[in-house]
Amino acid sequence: MLVTVYEVIGIMSAVVAVLMLGSRNVQIQLSMYAIQIWLIVAETAFFAWQYKQPHFYIIALTLLLQRAILVPLFLHGIARRLNVTRDPGMIVPAPLTMHLSVLLFGLSFFVGQHLPMPSAVSGPIVIASATGSISHLFSGLVMMLTRRLALSQIVGFLTLENGVYLFALSQTDGLPLLMEMAVFIDILGAVMIAGVLMFSIKKSFEHIDVSRLKELKH
Amino acid sequence: MQIIATFLVTATVLLWLVCSATMAALAFFGKKINHLVPSTVLFAGGLTMLLAAMFGWQINYLWDAPWPIYLAVAPLSSHLDALSSIFIGLLAVVVISVSLFSPGYLEHLSHKINNGCYWVELFLFIIGMLGLILAANAVTFLVFWELIALSSVLLVVSDLSNRQARVAAFIYLGATRIATGFLMAGFLWMHSLCQSWSFSDWHFDQHATLIPAVLIVIGLCIKAGIWPFHDWLPYAHPAAPAPVSALMSGVMIKVSLYALIRLLVMGGLVSPWVSYMMLAMGLISLFWGILWALVQKDLKSLLAYCSIENAGLILVCISLAIICHGINMPEIGALFLAAAIFHCVNHGLFKSLLFLGAGAIDCRAHTRDLELLGGLAGKLPWTMFFFVIGSAAICSLPPLNGFSSKWLIYQSLFMLANKFHSIWLSGLSMSCIAILGLVSGMSLYCFTKAIGIGFLGRPRSHAAEHATEVTLPMLAAQLLLALCCVALGISAPDWMAVMQPACTAAFSNAPVLSNVYTIPMALFAFLIAGTSAIIYVLWLSDQTNNVKKYVTWECGFGDLTKRMQATATGFAENVTYTFSPLFLYSARSKIAGRDRRHFPEDVTLQVSTTPVLASRIYMPIVRVVNWLGERMLLLQAGSIHLYLCYILLTLVALMVIGVLI
Amino acid sequence: MMAVGVYVLFFACVLLLPPCVIGVIRKGKALMQGRVGAPLSQPFFDLFKLLGKDQTVSQTTTWIFRSSCAMNLATTLIIAGIVPWLSFKPIFPGDDLFLLLYLLALCRFMTILSALDSGSPFGAFAASREAFLSMLVEPAMFISLGALALIAHSTSLHVVFDLSLPCSTYDVPVWLAAAAALFLGSIVDLSRMPIDDPTTHLELTMVHEAMIIENSGKNLALVEFTHFLRMAVVYGLISQCMMHAVGRLVEFNQLTAAIVSVVSILGMAVLTVWIESVFVKLRWRSTPEFIAYAMTMSFFATGGALIGDMYARHGL
């Protein structure tokens, strides 16, 4: 049975997303996010080479510049200036969230089995790539659910967006260039604004712990 | 063959009844009991039971007691076949060791226990268990069940002056009443469905038998100590005298699980609801039991929680056997059943050994608290040696019997996963393997704590410093059980043949079990022992004149005191910290002194763990029941007129109901 | 003739390879720290020196302390006999997966008891730490090796690690995930960084060293050699997993497999050097988080094995 390289990369990226959940150290989370993005860049480039759609090279390049280089550096800088290193986490300790994410990985496999097949490819190839992308989604969601630091919420949101992008790539033979560009600019803007907002939250409240947002009620 | 077996069993029972009647009479008249007589009678009875088991293994014999003995609605019928004789054999071996151990142990407790009562209750307890294993219909079963329950409650409260024992006996009595209630309900329902009291007529494969099966499972699980009904076990087993704890933990739990096998597996239960419920209960007891065993300071509580873990493991095997039966995989189901029975036997042996060892410590060091023991290795060397063998067996280390049965369980789980009936079932088997791995790591932690804090190091109390070795019969009892552990470990493939008839009776095409066991256990035992001996002889022992004895490394501060050692709580602290939500763990520390930070003068640490079920569910229920009881008190105002009024009202109501229906 | 040669070579590896592995690790760490370091054969000299020294034994110890090192060496030799850690290892009977894991548990049992035997507080808390860590790592080891056994449909180790069995594409991620899980588990089992620093001199930070702190002379020589042998066997097992993962692309004939298996053990030693020099030791309360990574990789291995077998049965 033939398994192409980009399913392998998709699964590896999903595994890295799951492993990202196991750490409470912000630097490690950002490094693992960077690894995911590099893998996705490689996958996009390979997709472009295999399916002879040159505009995907441009998408890969944009991904590389924006999310493999710019965003991690930006978030690293913010983390250093906000002086956060460890995320206290929610009620569930970090390793258990990682195990939960593995279970959701299995669930995404079963979801992937029941998806309708696109025309060009067949069988386990599609299931493997669907598994990878849906589990990115779940990992991002679990990260947003179980972390208290606003920085971790952003990383979770970015992982979620990775999952959506991978799903679009594998299930639909690629979206048009314009749509991808629009999505990228949106994400870039969102991250920049979130970064600026985190500064002002830190200045007003002395912390960026989102579980204490309910103090705003009084 | 049948006549010999019947004769042996009846002779044993009669002998014990006569002896216990004599004991009762002597106790009533206040005469002093010489321990030698009842102990010899028990020993002889144990031997005849063992012979009966060996003869009974080859036959399948059902007999009813003759005419004068009749239990109101059904005859007293007994069924001796391969399955019952395995359990009778286990009972016999434990009875033999208890008979050797009891006289020496009772010397230590003689001023607190009425000896005559103890022996009478012990005989009745053992007769009850024997009758229960042999019971072939529901009424016989219930009669002997009650006999076991009541005699063991009395045994738990042997030491009436001890408040803990009284509370434990009360809780145990309540639990066993509830268990009997569930069992009776289930049996009555089955009787009305199958129109017969006899177990061989009860078939559980119809849909209508679902609820009676659940009732019977709950009743038996309460007695076996399965979560969530395990709460009575850590009270009752430690409070009883050590030989009785050995019997209760080693055999009584197994007898309940034997009843489960006899009724449900032989009766052909296939319902997935019941079997998955049993599997879930078994898995949770497995983890919960050993988790709580880790944090106990009392040696016998530690062993009692460990019994919960092993009872859960046996229940997991039984439920997987039923599941395999339901999905039409009888060869793997037979393996699970064989593993369950084998683990019953092995656990009975090594748990009794451990309880007898704990009893020996209690006898000599006058305490069971691990924080006050230590340094007993030089004082009780043989007891320690047998305790180490028992602990190695319970941690399933090769080449002992714990490893043999655990290996069989792992192999059955792997074969179930390998068959790929469905991905869910294979995933479930692999998760069971993972949970079993975690639990075996935890039991290693638990028993190294028990041996390390209890026997090794320096004595932590005055009594531990002045302990001496126990008497020869007590050592002989432990030696017998230790030899059985080693023998069953080394000859495990041959034991598979012993369990073959029982598995063939339950599952139609059971494989030849002795072919399943592919590890040459005897080879490993010889290899480990031989290589160790060689290495020891050649390299280490030839330089006794080059060995200098000195104090333990103390960083040059001078010799360490007895307080500068690990405590039981400290040794297990890693687990209490990591699993603190499960323990409702709280640790409060207070440091006092003129300059607290740099020169503390007084440090107090208070740690507490609270059982979740007992405090959050059972205690509120008990409080509600008490409250209702107090409200009901209002109904008994003490006035005769009120009572006559009640009678009149009931009469009127009954007449109205009688007219209407 | 060939068979006798294989046996001789195997026993030579059992005796000589473990001190080579530890020599490579120590030399490598020294070079990374900018020192020259001791020669590669220093562990051999250390063992011979220890064998000739007198022993100092604590007064509080019992027969457990005196017999545990002999028992551990015997058990580890049996483990080296049954685990297929070298491609050319002759097959001894009774190599079962679960027996291997419980023989490792037997070693641990005796080591923990001998640590508690002297009544030393250092030995006691090191023993409790070792028991705690190994308790958490057990499930990962069980199901990562169980996943490999599922692929081979047998729990017999020589069947699982047989290089001549066909390896389908679905099995490669399982071998890789199992290798990762076993590697992370081996860091805990062998007490390397970032769980435990083997070169520390502060007793409060020790896990493994404090357990063997009371041994001296011949006892210490046996204990050290047992530890080195265990390290070599575990690294050999992991390199066999990697060879299986690579085996889908490259065909190994017997001689190549033999040479690669020995060289890759030394390669694992170099990887250990890099990890020990780059990563810091974890805080004690963070070590369960590290073990969770091993658990996750073993979950992936088992899931991969189950899914792969599901596809194999449905003919995809």
C-alpha cells in the first residue's frame, strides 16, 4: 500500500501537537509549535511539487515567513517581556491533558474513517491525513480549555488553525491562492492584536491569567 | 472413589463438630483449654480434607444428606467435582498452617481472648467454608453462608476489650447482612424463574435472569471486597486475630469468588451488561486497592487493601471469561477461567503466609504499626525470610507462584488482543495490560515498604528492640506455605493440568492448558539459584577477613539514631503527593522556635488521608438512616393505646386489601 | 563450528561491551565539556581495581544486602540471555516478553531492599524515588513492547525481533513510536539525565547512586557491572527497534546486521552523551511529566499496531 510522504508529515505534526500539551513551560510550547509549522511548510511544498500547482510554493513561502519565523519570534519576545515562563495550568495536570489528547487522536481516526472520500485519492491515505488534521483541531481545543495563560491560549488557537488548514489541504486538493492569503493576513492581524492586548492586560492587572477574568464581574 | 471422598469429608466434619461441642462445654464450665488438643484435631481434619480434595478431583459426585437432615424446603446436597476440590485443597492447606500457628499466637493473646470461644468459632467458620464450597443448592448455600458470616464476626471481635475490634465487627456485621439480603433476593428470584433450588438447574443465558444475576453479583462482591463495597474489609481483616485474618483474606474471599464462578460461569451467563459491569468494578478495585495499600501504616491494613486489589484482579479474569463466552471464543475464555482459579489458589497461599508473618510480628513486637517496627531482621530471621518470599510472590516475581498466575493472566489478555474480534476489545485488553503493569509496580513499592520499614534498618521502638523469634510450630506453619508458594511457582505447567477438568466443564472446546505454558519455570529457578550461589561462593565469601564492619554512611556526623530513618509515611509520600486528589490528602506543618527560619526547635507535621467513598457516600447514608431511625422513634410513644390503635389500623387495611384483590 | 563461534562472540560481547559503552559515554561527556577525560578503557581498570579492594559493610545490614548484588548479576545475565539485543545473539528458551519485564522487577526489588537494609536515610528516600519512578514507567514499557508483540502475533521475544519477518508500511510508525517510548523509559530505568544525574555528589539529589551508596569493593564491582550490562541490553533493544523501522527501506544481511547492531549501541551511547550535556536535571516533582511523554508514545505505538492490524485484516 502506498503511503505518500505528506500523510507521514501530517501525522508527525499531529503527534508533535499532542506532545506540546504535555509541557507547562512556555518556551517548550513555542518551540514545538515552531516544529509543527516547519513540518506543515514541508508538506505544503511537497504538495506543490507532487500536484504541480505552483501557487502552493507561494503559500509555503508565506507560511514559512509568517508563521515559522515571525510569529514564534514575536511570541518569544512577548513572553520574555511579560516575564512568564511557566503556565500554572487548570484543574487537570498537564500530563493528563496529553493523555486526553491521545484519546481524541483515536477519536479523530474514527471520524476520519466516516468522511466522504474525495475523488482523486482513496482509502487509508485520506483517513491518515484527516486523522492528522482533526487531531490538530482537538489538541488546539484541549490546549485552550486547560491552560490559564493568555499566551497558551494563542498557541492553542494557532494549532487549531493549523488543523483547519491541513484539513482543507488534504480533503479538497487545495484552496485558491486568494483565500489562503486572506486567511493568513487575518491570522497575522489576530496575533499582533492579541500580543498588544496582552501587554495592556498585564499592565492593568499584573498578570495574564484568564481564569481570573471573572473578577471583572464585580 | 466416591465413597472414600464422602467418608473423608463427613468424618472431618463430624470430628470438628464433636471437638467444638467439647470446647463449648469446657468453656461454659470455665475450665482451662489445652491448645494442643483442638490444634491436633484441626491439623488431622486438614489432612483428611486434603486427601478428600485429591480423591475428589477425579470424580463428579452429587449427594444429598440422608433423611433426618433436611433444610425445610430442600435437602442438604453437596457437589464434589474438580472445581470444588481445588478450593477444598486450598482451604485444607491454609487450615493446616492455621492449626500449627494458632496455639503459639493465642499464648500472646491469652489474657484477652476466651480460648474456648475462639476454637469453637474457628471450627464453625471452617465447617461453614467447607459446606459452602460443596453446596449444590441455594438453601444449603445460604445456611453455610450465614454460618460463615456469624462465626467470622464473632472471631473478629474475639478481643472484646479492644474498641477498634468492636467497631470493625459491627461494620462487618452490617456489610454481611446486606450481602445476605442481596443474595437471598437473587436466589429467590432464580427459584421462581427456574422452579428449582439446585444450582445445576439454573441457567443464566436467558434475558429474564439478568436482574437476579446482578443481585447475586452484588451480594457476592460485597463479601469478596470489591469496590465500591470494599469499605468493611480494611476494618475487619486487621482487627481479627492473625490466623483468622489469614483464613478470611486467604480463603473466604476466594470462596465468594468461587461461588461466582460456580453460579455464573458454569451457569452460562452471557449478558454483556453484567460482565462489563463486573469488569469495570474489578478494574477499579484493582487500582484503588493497591493505591490505598501504599499509604497504610498498619501492616495488616496494608495486607487487607492488597486483598481488595487481588480480589479485583480475579473478578477481572472471571468477567473476561464470561465476555469471551458471550462472543464465542471459548478457548480464550477457558484460559481466563484457568487464570482466575490459579490466582485464587496462589493468592490464598501467599496472602495467608503474609498474614501469619504479620501475626508473628504482632506476637513478639506487640504492635502492627510500621512506624514502631524495624530492625526485626536479626531478631526474627526466619519470619523475615518467609515474609520476603511471600512479598516476592505477591509482587509476581519469578520464579514464585504469583508470577505464574500473573503470567497466565497477561498471556490471556494478549491472546484476546491478538484475536482482533473488534478493535475496541483489543484496545480494552491492551489497556488492561497497562493497568496491570501499573498495579504491579505499585505492589512492588508497597511491599518493599512493608519489608524495608518493618524488618530492615534499626528498631524504632523499645518493643521492637526486644523481640525474639517465634516458636517452632508457628515457623513450621509459615514454612509450609512458603514451600507451597515456591512449588506452585516452579511446577506451574503441571498445575495447568489440574485445572483442565474445571475449564472443560465450563467451556466446551477448551485447549490443552499445559501446552499454553511455554516458560520452563524450573529452568529459571535453577538458573537463578545456581548462578547466585556460584557467584556468592566464588567471589564474595572468600574474603570474610577483608570485610570491615562499620556504621552506615552518616556524612561523618557520628552514628545515626533510630529516628534518622525513613518512616512508612515518608516512604510512600511520593504517591500521596502525586495522587493527592484521590486521597483527599492534607498535610499541615508547624515549625516553632525562637528563630523559626534558621534554628527551628520544634517541627510538627500532620498528614491525613480520607477515604472518598466512606466519607462522601457511606457516612451521609448512615447519617440519613440514623436520622430516619430517630424520627421513627416517635412512633413508639410507649402508650398501649397507641399500639392497639396501630393493630386496629393494620387489621382494617389488610381486610380492605383482601376484599379488593 | 559457526554456532560455537557465535556463542563465543556473544559471551565476549556480554563481558566486554558494557564497559565500552560507559567508557564512550564518559569520554564523550568530557569532550563536550572541553576536557580530555579518562581513556575509553577506564571502566575496565575501575572494575579490576574495585575487585581487589577491601569491603566496608554496615553493621545494620543483613543477608539481603550481601546476597542482592549476586542475585542481581545472575538475573541480569539471564536477561542478557533472553533479550535479543544483538542481531547475532543465539536463542535461549523461555524468552517471553512478560518474563523479561518481571525479571527487571526482580532486580529492582532486590536493589530497593538492599538500599533499605542499611537503615540509611539516603538509601531509603532514593529507594522510594526509584520505586515511584519505575511504578509510573511500567505501563509504558508493558504496552510499547506489547504493541511490538501484537505486530508479530507472539510474546516470544526472538519472534518479535526477528529481522527476517516481513515488515509492512503500517509497522514502521509502530516501531518508531515504540523505540521512542522505550528510549524515554530507559532514561528513567537507567537513571540518566534529565531524571537523575549519575555524576552528582549531593545525596539529596541522587536516585540511583544513593541506592548503591553502601556498597564497596567486590560488591560495588558487581553492582556497577550489572548496571553497565543492563544499559547495554536496553540500548541494544532500542537499536533493534530502529533497525526494524529502517528495515522497510534497507535489507540487512546477517553480517551487516551484526555490525550495525553493535555500532548502533555505541551510537545510542553518543546520543546519551548529547542529551546529558544539553539538558538539565528535572525538579523532582516534574519527573512524572517526563514519564507522561513515554506513556504517550507507547499509546501511539499500541494504537498504530491495532489500526495496522485492522487494515491488514480488512485487506487494505
